[in-house]
Amino acid sequence: MGGAVLLTLVSIWLIDRVGRRPLWIGGSAAMFFCLVLSGLVFQYHLTGPVVVAVIFLILTPHSLALGPLPWLMMSELYPTRIRARAVSISTTFLWIAGFTGPFAFPTIEDLSKRTLGSAAGVFWFYAVICVLSFLWGVKYLPETKGRTLEEIGGSWTARH
């Protein structure tokens, strides 16, 4: 637990130095590689400290980027006129996703064990989601570092 707190504090320090968009894209890419590596560990039926290490490795990109960034960015991305409603809807979907991922784990694990002979497929499934997160960050996510809420809102209007 202490590692997650420390990494989240590092994230707070990085957010305004590196920027939200690069942190999101880098966090998505790092999470992809951590999940693929975890899948390989399970696919090759490795045991012991290596399993613990790869699971803890997943903690890093989550705590640095993918965990804290949505909470910050959803309050920055929406235009003022719809912000309250949009943030409440986003929060609801974020909580549903946060519940659904771990809740679905046993079902996906069972399918993975039946098809691949190991739990590797769970990690690879979540790695695919990280690819989508990466692509979304590259294509759609604006950088909000150092910009006012009005400037950010204007960038959405200029795109459409």
C-alpha cells in the first residue's frame, strides 16, 4: 500500500511538469507492457517471487498515470456549461468500470484457463484495453497543462 501512495505523490509532482497527455499515453503504454509481461509469467506457469513482482509492477503505471489522471482530467475537459452534469456522469462510468474490471476477472480467468491453459488471457485482455487507451490518448486527448478551462473548452469547439 505504501508504494501506491508514494507513486501517487510522484504523479502529483509529474502532472504539471510532464503534462497530462504524455503521462496518459506513457502510462497506457507502460501498463500494456506490464500486462503482457504478467500474461507471459502466467502462460509459462512461473511461480514464486516473479509472480508477485509482475503483479506489483502493474501498480506503477496505474499509480503514476491511469489511476489519478481521470479524476483530474474529467474536471478540466468539459465546458463550463455542462461540467457538473458531465463530471457526475463520468464519475458514475468510472466507478462502474472500476467495479466491472475486477468483478469480471474470475469469469475471464476461467475462460482463459479453458482456452489457453493459464490465466494469461486475463492480462492480455486488459492489455488490449490499454492499447485502446493509448490510441484514444494519441488521437483525442488534448493537453490541458497550463491552459485555462476556457481555452480547453475552446479547443473542443475548434475540433468540431
